[in-house]
Amino acid sequence: MELFAGAGGLALGCQEAGFDPLVTLELDKWACDTVRQNQARGNELVANWHVEEGDVRDFNWSRITDEVDLVAAGPPCQPFSIGGRGKADDDERDMFPATAEAIAHLRPRAFIIENVRGLARPRFADYFQYIQARLSLPLLAAKPDELWGDHLRRLRAAGEDVSNQELAYRVIPAFANAADYGVPQQRQRVFLVGFRNDLDVTWEFPHVTHSRRALLHAQWTTGEYWQEHEVPKAKRPERPKVPIPAELRPDEVQARWRTIRDALAGLPEPTLTGTAGVLNHVLQPGARSYPGHTGSPVDWPAKTLKAGRHGVPGGENMLRETDGSIRYFTVRESARLQTFPDDYELHGPWGKAMRQLGNAVPVELARVVADSVHAALRAEGSEA
């Protein structure tokens, strides 16, 4: 079951890891239409998805009679993001209680929940603990008009001996930078992964596969990065004023961070009329630079793509070439930075499509996490 599916990044990653989609829930019409449009085009990636457009809180969970292996969810991040209002539980978009209720009804073997790193900020420390406690004992719901602090105390007391609980989960929080897993974007995220207590599961968050040091080494020690992309010295950026590793130790991660140049390789330069045979690759005019919003350098992983409250803020979603020129990323380029496949079409005008991508989980990061959960369930003997 996929909750708050958005453009489908987390769902695609879970599917690539071997989970079969049951129902995909999403409130936003534009995001639902993205999936429907791909289905209408005959895209096999989403051929078996059953999309339900509506509020998760209104879904009739008794409709689901199948045994659910995994609930995957990316609740709205605005209540906890640095760029949002930061109102946490006082924000009507806080969907963690609804997520816990869904888990209580579905009783999945495992769940994967993704959100912004801001959820773990000191100002939200107690509420972050509350979310974990709420997910660990999903049947122990809040009483009418009970404050979350009081509910947390009840949850903690009940959690001292989970053997008395009908349903309990072991919840593991983890933090990840998407760039460390081969995504060409520096995107800091928090994951909450849970396994039902009756399962004998051994699991840890996947080890990093790509590194900043390896990229610096390939660029400024061996030069193989520039040779691979055939970038002459005159068109390379200035050498950064940071320590450059002369060599990589054998025990270090050898794969380098992927850059924007890596991600966009093979794409033609965008035009105002688009490019035949390339989906969503239309130049969006109007990019401008201002303090704090200077774009993402082409030879480094992109800054975190943003959805924005009104359209898209310019700085995070701009490309900056080595000569200092800037332009907006096209929707297709942004999809590549979020590791969506090239045959996956984003529905809607530029702002709507970019909003979907800014809210999405990078497909490759989702796949890595879901693959580890799938393997753990297989090892336990579950049919995942």
C-alpha cells in the first residue's frame, strides 16, 4: 500500500525492489493524473497500479482484504521543513497520525516512511519521539481531545512491555543524503522503517555506495571525471578550496557522487518548443539569480529540488554552468535528478510538474531502502 504517493517516486522504487502494488493513494489531482497519463500511454511501469484519488483519512480500509507486506508513505513535509511554516502537529497537513491509523488497520509486515530531515530538528525532538512511539503501537490511538504529550506518556508506558500489545512494531529511524546512494542531488532525508514484532527480522539501513571524496579525487587528482565528459581545461570550474584526497584508501567507498553533468548526459539542450522524442524537455524562461539563490553548479550534485509554496523558488531549481550562466532545469532534467526513468511523463504545466518532482522521493534512493526491507522479509521467510 502506497500512501501520499505523489508523482510515484517511492512507489516506483518499491516496485523495482520486488513489491507488487496493491493500492496507490494520493490527494493531489495533478499527481494522480501523472500516473493515469502514463497508464494511458501504455507505460508498463504503472500498468498494475490502482490509483485512488482522495484523502487518506477518508479511505475505507475494510476494502483491503489482502495481506499487506509493506506500507510505504511520504507524508507531507511542510509541517517540518525549514522552508515551511514549521507548525508540526498544529499544521493541518501533519499526516503522521493518519499514517499510524492506516498501519493499525492494515497490519503490514513492515513500513517505510520518508520525510524531510527537518523532522529531526531539536525544536521537534519531542514530537519526533512521539511519532516513533505512535508508529510502534498503532492500535493505541489518542483519546478524544488528548494532547499528544499526554498520549506520548501513555505510549511510553505501554511500550515498556510490548508482549501485552496486540500489534507492535520495532521502529528504526535513519538519516540519509541521497547523493550517498547514487542520486545526483544532495537531498537530506529521514526514514522511519518498522518491522512487526512477531517477525524475526535483522535489518540495518543500507550502507552508503557513493562518496564526495571519490568525486573530488576523480575531478582534481586523476582528472578522469573531466576526461570522461570531454571537458577542456578552459571550461572547467576553479579548483575548490577544500582538501583533495591524493588517493582513496582500499576500504573507502570508491564510487563517486553523481553530478548534474552525469545526470544530464545525452540530453540535448532544451528549447522553448521542446525536443521531439524527449518527454517534458521544454525550456522555461525567466531564471534569475539573487543572494542565496545562485543555482546548482553543473559539476556537483544538485541542491535539493524544491516544490515551493507558490510555484517553485528559483535558486534551488536552476542550473549554473561553469561560465556563470543560469537557467531553470526542465521537467525532464529534474526528473533525471530525481532518478525517474526517461519514459515516465510528468503531467501538467512546468510549475505543477516541478512541484510533483520537488515533493518526490528519488526513485533510486527508494529502491535501495525498499530492496533492503524486501531482503529482510525474504530472509525471515515472509512472502514479500
